[in-house]
Amino acid sequence: MPHSKKRVVVTRKLPDPVETRMMELFSTVLNLSDEPMSRDQLAKAMQECDVLVPTVTDRIDGALIEQAGDQLKLIASFGTGVDHIDLRAAKARGITVTNTPGVLTEDTADMVMALILAVPRRVVEGNALITAGKWRGWSPTGMLGHRIHGKRLGIVGMGRIGQAVARRARGFGLSVHYHNRKPVHADIEAELEATYWDNLDQMVARMDILSLNCPHTPATYHLLNRRRFALMQPHAYIVNTARGEVIDQEALVEALRERRIAGAGLDVYEHEPEVATGLLDLDNVVLLPHMGSATIEGRQDMGDKVIINVKTFVDGHTPPDRVVETMF
């Protein structure tokens, strides 16, 4: 069957050039409303399509995969993370899964640095003061925050994004530390002047700023919890652009409210799109709507990768961004 006849279902609105190219190459069903598909709609799509193109908002669990039609052979996810897909269930059904790694590295690292600057320097509070018409002019003690130059940054997860954050952090005069499953290559460690910590507890207790850049897996679920918050210094800040599930959100709210840590910059949440009311009530947090990778260029690059993965697969070859067994 020629690939122009392959039925591809796209679950969310993608950039126009990406959708146009997919319409040219495949028999593509688009989601023009950009409303997330219901579970029933996902199930129906998976019963009828040859290729599903979901996003991180679609939970493709084992039960949905079990209901999929035999013709579904590829789930080409629009995004880097794959924790929303049951990879074992997909493998059991002979369904290949792909993602879009690498293209979001620089954009996400930029957002990490934006939050690292915004929280200690109280940027959002300052903007609110101006827009509320409450600013009465410069004062020697007005809007005092904390300097980041010379502080210790602890990076949890030293993959592509973690390394990109480290490169930026050096330019701001931060001392780079990191925790990873294993040390990065010695050349990279030397380039970044980074200190490796095998023990996460020991690193957490000594950092001024903690940046979470690890994937959400069973091993990283609630990686930061009440016990680890208790280890942190009261002047320390947390930045999370990874996945909301990596932090115990209830414990985070308690630590922030009781000032056991100084503040947090969050771009992701445990139960998106819900944001805990406790977070909304705090003045020592900066909250963003999961926009770490939200650049026009990044979204276009993601779409291009999806197209390459789908076209390569329907042409009978192994797609370049196949998620392999070692990832789960």
C-alpha cells in the first residue's frame, strides 16, 4: 500500500506547515479544534488508523493499546517525553513508538535560565508591583532579591538539556554540580567544570539552586519529596521544567509556605492542566503554563521529526527516533 494511503490521525493542532506536509504525504485526519481527544475518541482513532500522532496530553495506556486495531503499527509522538505511552504494552502489540528528541534542548534550557533569574530576583513580583500602580520609586531596600553569580547550581539529570543548562549557567558565574545515573564523559565534565554527585541527598543539601531536568519514570516519581525538602537549605530555590510528577506537589507547597525553601520556578505540574491552589496563593513562586519548549522554531522542528519518522516507517525502514527497549 503506498504511503499516501496510510491513515494518520493527529490528536492536536500542529503548526500549519507541518499539517500541510502531512496532508500531502498521507491520508491525514487533523484535529482542527485543538481540544484534547477524549478517551473514547482516542480508542476509535486507534482502531482505525495506521499511525497515531499523539502529544504529551494524550494518555496512551495499556488498555487503549489493547483495543487498537491490528493495522496500527506506529505511534509517532509529537514530543520528547514518552511517559504518557505504555511502551511495554506497545511492544507487546508490535507497535513501534517514536519521539522527537534533541530539537527542544536549547529552548528548554533557555526557560530554565529564565526561571533561575526570575525567582531569586523577584522579576514577576516587580512586574506585578508596576502593573498594579503601587510602585513609588526606587528605594535602597525595595524589591531585594538574591544574587545568582557565585551560587551553586545542582542539575538533576545531565542529558542534553541538563548539559545545555550547565553551559548557560557557567556564563552567569554559577558553580555547576550534577546528579545523574552515571557521570557524563570526562571531556564533557571538564568542559562544563561540573562536579558529579553520586548521592542525590548529599547534593540537594548543599545547593543554592536545584534544576530538575530528568524524565518522569517510576524511579523519578516524587524524586523531590518531604524528606528531601527537609535536607535543602532555607535560602535554596527549585526550578522544574521537566515533568510535574518528579516533585511531590503537596510537599512542595508546604515547604514554600513554611519558608523551608526560598522559592520555586515551575513550568510543569503533577496534574496538568490543574495547578494546585496552594501554589497559586504563594508569593515566592513563578508559575508558567508548560511553555519551556514553546517556540515557533521548536514546534516546527518537532513536526519535521514526526514527518520523517512516519515517512521512514511507512517506506519500510526503521525510523530514526524509535524509542528502544532500554528507555523503559
